[in-house]
Amino acid sequence: MSESVFSTYWYRVAKLKPALRDSTRVSRHIYRGQVWYVLSNSLTGQNLRFNAAAYRLIGQMSGQLSVEEIWDNAGRIDPDSHPGQDEMIRLLIKLHDANLIQSDILPSTEKLLSKSGTSTSNWKQRTANPFSVRFPLCDPDRFLEKWSHIVAPLLSRGAFVAWLLIMLTALVAAGINWVDLVENATVDRLLSINNLALLWMTYPVVKVLHELGHAFAVKKWGGEVHEMGIMLLALTPIPYLDATASGAFTEKRQRIAVAAMGMMVELLIAALALFVWLNVGTGFVSALAYNVMLIGGVSTVLFNGNPLLRYDGYYILADQVEIPNLAQRSSQYFGYLVQRYLLASPAAESPVTAPGEKGWFLGYGPLSLCYRIFVLFGLIWLVSDKFFIIGVLIAIWGVISLLLLPAGRS
């Protein structure tokens, strides 16, 4: 055993007897033929993914064995993949930061376990992007539990068939009336003060229904939702709901269904709004219905449903191709290439863990960046002629979110 296996901080953790908290849930997932274990905190919804080697350590954390005993046992079971003591400490830090384990620890050890460079306070995480700040307001789980049996028929296979029929009818109606639809989508009309005010008031209402779609889908398969609040997106109040508990679902189709449910709700609302718009004269109701169509239809195609942006479509793609954290790991792979081949760093570590991932990493990162830049310049072009200051603000937001924040995180 080489000297690098040992750590100068080992004495601080060796005698601890960690145990998984009662709120910690463990689920076994298969990604690209490999076994992974997802540990989730049922109170916060936070999920962490570990390979089989790491779980051989975590699975022994019952409060009966010390860290040193757990580490020694792992070495006897599989000497070839025996982790170093620093790696064991990093594992403890990760579990501790996510509140997945508990143990009687000394203040000096608490400081060690809380010094992870990747760990930040909840407030810092929520305000990391000044153009997208989250304010949690309530725990909706009891409300969702109360109403889930009433909503359940809307999440059945029969309801899905009905949804498909409505979508097909709406597509046919949109095709027949396409000229009228396009004639109403002029820049001057869409960006008029009255219409912008109507959009500003309508958007949060549609998004509440979108988020409730996610939430009731989580409840359908036994998950919990403990956070709901308001997100200020470019100073526009938008409701959000933490549905990350679905990440612990063992079946891929369930995770995909949760991610898709919000878009399905929006598309249904957009279809119903189309039928209203086709059957009323000009006026407030017509304008409202048209804006609902834009929010639920166009924004779903360009933003929520597009896998190149980190919204619902992205999570559907990541689950479908069985590559969790696709965007983050794609960025990490390009960082690895720089360290490995430009800087010749011997410590460079590839995020590739399964066959076929490399191609996705090489393709997704550049395509995602190009599409985000395309959307950014499209928004600037759309509004700058009529609202120059807003165009400048969008440009600043783009520079911060696309360049400065990713560079700071890396």
C-alpha cells in the first residue's frame, strides 16, 4: 500500500461511527449497464449518486462500525479498488454536507467535514445568479397529499390518450388557421405596453399549473415535495417547485414522466386557449388566449422542451440516454481535455464512467452553448429596436450567465 493512501487528517475521523439518517433513502439504478446507488434526503429532496465501490463503504454506515473499521473492511473485500484515506474523507464530507449521515463528532472534525470547497450555503446557492433568485415560501407536501387522489385520474393512461387527441385536434386547427395565427404575432403587437403587461400577469399563472403538474406526478409515484416559492427571473416573479425527489425513482419512465408533466400541462392549456381564440372576437379574451398560446406553446418548444437548455427537455434527454448530469459532466470533460493535453496534468481525471458517454460529452457541450448564444442574440434583436435598455440588460444577463458564472464555478 503506497504512502499516498494515507491522510494527515485521518485521526480526526477514524473513530467516528457514522450512520445514515432516518430521512435518507437509498435506491438502486442502472445506467448504461452499470449499477449506481442514489441516496436522497427525503426532507430536502437532494440526491447524490454513488458507484458500487463507494456504496460498499456507505452500506456499512449503520452507527456500529467506526470509519477505520469500514475502510479496513472495504480493503479486505476488494483490495484492487480500495480507496485512499483522503478519498474516504471526501466521501464523508459529501454525505455530511447533504445531511445524509449523522455521528457524534468533535468541533474540529465538524470544521473538517464542513470545509468542502464545493459546499455553499442554501442562501448562496439561491442567489448565485443575480438574474434568477429563489425565495422559498412554503412546504406544499400536505396540500399535494390531500389533493393527489382527486388529481390521480388525470395522470392515468386514459387521460394520456385524451391529451393526445386534444393535441392532435389543436395541431389540425392551428394548421388550418396558420395565416391568422402568424398575422397576430407581429413584434409591434407582442411588445406593446398593454400586451407585455398581460404577458407579465399571465405567465406566472400558467407556470403555477406547470409546477403543479410536476408535483402531482412526483406524488403519484410516492415522492415528496417540500419546497415551493417564487423565483425572480430577470425581475419577473415566477413560481417554482422542488421536484428533485423524482431523481430517486428507480424506473426511468417515471423520472421522464415527472419531467414531461409540466410541459404536458402547458401544452394542454395552450390547446384549450387556441380553441377559445378561434371562437371569440377581438378583445381582452382574445388577447389573453393568444398570450396563453404563446406561453404554453412557443415557449415550450423553444425553451422548456429543448434539451439544449437545462429545463424539462434536458432532464428527459439525460434520463433517456442514461447519462445523469449530462451538461455538467460535458463541461467537466472539456476541462479534463484541457488539463490532460494542454497542461499535461497527471492529476486530470475524466468524467467518463461508461461506454458511449464520451460522444455525448463532446457533442452536447458545444451544441448547448451555441443554442444558448442563438437564443440570447435572438432576444436582443427582438427587443432592442423597441426597448434599447431592455436589450442591454438581456445582453448583460447573457454575459453573466453564459460566461462569468460558468467560469467562476469552474
